[in-house]
Amino acid sequence: MPYPETTDAFAVTDIKNWSTFKRQELPLKKFEDYDVDIAVDACGVCASDVHTITGGWGEDIPLPLCVGHEIIGKAVKVGPKVTTIKVGDRVGLGAQKGADLTCAQCKSDNENYCPNQIDTYGAKHDDGTIAQGGYSSHVRAHEYFTFKIPDALDTAIAAPMLCAGLTTYAPIKRLGAGPGKKVAIVGLGGLGHFGVLWAKALGAEVYVISHSPSKKEDALKLGAKDFIVTSKEGWAEPWKFTFDFIINTADATDRFNLADYFSTLKVSGVFHMVGFPDKPLPQIQAQVFAPNGCSMGASHIGNRPEMIEMLELAAKQDIKSWVETIDISEAGCKEAVERVYKNDNVRFRFTLVGYDKVFGKRS
């Protein structure tokens, strides 16, 4: 049966052929009182999608699986207890679609750390169905994780903010970016370019650390004050004790000499990771944290208040992610994930569009 029982999806059926997508109907979870159904108009392509379908992060993957968790579309059905969304609203859904909303984490605006959180794709619902993502005609999510998109934001440009944007905005805000702060962003890619945009918008002085000298011009256009190339011998020496914190967006941390990066932090500075490599981090001695009393951490997406604040900031300051659009299809999905995997001239996010041409007008 078609929607509302199923979603018309482009799904991966074999991780050995992870970039081969097959169009098929996949079941949606039982519709409940707080649910919102979204007819998808656009979906960003996240590195998490690629790590998942390749098996890079090592999870068992429920197949067939439709990925995509940077979703914008129109609310076409709302449950009887939904109060924040009405039919016809342009709405977005990020990497999380549910949580228990009763635990201590949820009650303290840390629902992104709820032990019972439900990922937008790949999670198993109570009724046994598997959550399917936004490379599809429809998604179904709890209203708490469904967000109105400000009118000032273009759909294709805003879509990547729902995951990559929030993943960088939340730690940058929590670590105190603002006037008088110096923030370094490691890696200028899909996550990193958002890091520069948000830190700059919040008033911090922003620097980019990268192994690719060719990215300097883009970094400066995005608002960075300076660009630091790690391929140069002794690159860290001039920058010792400089940064209040570092946001590491790279997924190659397993190949870093972390002591060099730590040395550029001020006393009690933080090296914070939002990019996760497939391989384990390198062994380090505890002593490398001692010269400046620095620390190292990581975070998972962000919470509802941070999502709303980020979208409002982007609308108010006319912040635009750098996006290339690709029409959704089996071939389009294949092109997008393969180019992300190969880092094939991705500047800096892909958004799948053209949903009406494939799925028709949906209501």
C-alpha cells in the first residue's frame, strides 16, 4: 500500500553495493497522537549517511534502509495532540525523530542524549518497523523533533542545517563562542564550513586549520581571519596558547598528531570533536593534556532550543550554507553518496531536490 501506510523510498539493500539504490515502498510506523507526517521536498546528504551504508561505523544495518536526516518538506498530517505544527507548514527534521521525553536528560534540554532516543533512520520502533530517512516521499516523526522553517531560509540551503548545522552550532554555542573568543575549526568541509559561519555569526574570531592549502580562499570568504596549514613542518609553533577551543570536524583524527593540536589551546582549552573517523583514535599519553590543562571531548547533534535558535540566527543574519543540488533518483542518490565518500569536489554540502518530479504533488 502507498502512503500513509508506506513511504516511496530510495533504499540501499546491500552494503557491499552501498551506492546502489533501489526504489521501493517501505513501511511507516504506526501513526500516533504526537506524530507529524512530512511530504519531503529536499534532503541534505550527510557524511553520516555514507558512514552508515558503507558499514564504516561498524553498526549492524537493517536492510533495506533509506538514509537521509536533513529533511525539509510540508506537514501533510498531524496527530490530535500536536500543537506546534499545522498541516501546510514548511517543516524540517534532523537526525533525531524521537525520545522518551521523560528522563532527566530530556527534562534538562538534553534530549539528544536520551538513552531511548530514536534516530531518524535505522532505528527500530516499538511496533517493529524500521525508521526510514529522507531519500523518500514521506517521513513520520514526533512533533518535538519537527521544526518550522523560517520564511527567510531557502529550502535547499536550509536542509543541511538540520544535521550538519546543528552538530556544529550546539558545541560552538555551549563552549562560549562570542566577542573576545578565538575559535579554530579543523577541516573545511560539510561540517567545517558551518563551524566558520556560526562562530563568526556569534562574534568570535575564527581560524581554519586544514591540511589542504587550496581551501584558504574559501575559508576567508566564509569569514575566517586566518588559515593554518598543517602540512607545514612545525605548523603549530606560532599558534601555541592561542585558541579558547577547537572544533574538529575532520573524520581523519586517527591520523592526527594530537599533541600539536592541543598545544594551540589556551590554558583549560577544549579540543572538541564532531567529526568521527571510521578507525580508532591514536594512542596518546595522559601527559599531553598537562602543558596547558586542556581537555578533549565530543558531542551528538543538539537539542530543540538550539535548533530553533540556530534557524532564527541563520534567518536574521542571512547565513547561507554552500550547497550543490542534485535531483533525487537512483542515479542521483548514487552520485551524491559516492562523491561524498571520495570527497569529489564537494563544496560543501549536497541537497537532494526535485521530489515532486519523482513522487508527484503530495498532500
